Amino acid sequence: MEESIFQIAEQINQLNKKAYDIYLPLVEDVCRRKVSEEELSYFLDYLLDFACGEKMLELYKKVCRTYLYIYPSCIKSYIDAYREMWEDENE
């Protein structure tokens, strides 16, 4: 039982690493150009799913900071969504 838990934890770590590698160039692209609020929301929905880890959270924050003054209500809702989804687990 203990070994299978370790294997699951390792698979989760590998998935998070893979997600970071995939999302890094996408975040760079989204931050480099101006996207619509709809595209931003769609992107942040997916990014939020992986924002539990430190590296992915930094990517999430980068996107939010880039668009904070362009789409403030959208970003506020995603900050609230992050807090609701992940904050209790990270403390």
C-alpha cells in the first residue's frame, strides 16, 4: 500500500513537471501579445488546474499580472478562484 502511494505521488510530480514544460511557452505567448478576455479566461481555466505547485503558480501569477489592468474584473475573479481552489491546501 505504501509503495503504491509513493508511485501515485511520483506520477503526480511527473505530471506537474510535464504541465510546466507545456505551459511555459504558452504563458510566454499569452503575455507577449494581447489576447481577448474570452481567450484569457479559457487559458486561465486550464492553468488554474495546475496552479497548486510553486512553479505553475508563478506562471499563473505572471499571466494575471500581465492582464490585471486590461481585464481587472476577469483577473480578480481568477485570483478569487485560485484562493478558493488552492489556498487552504498550500497553508
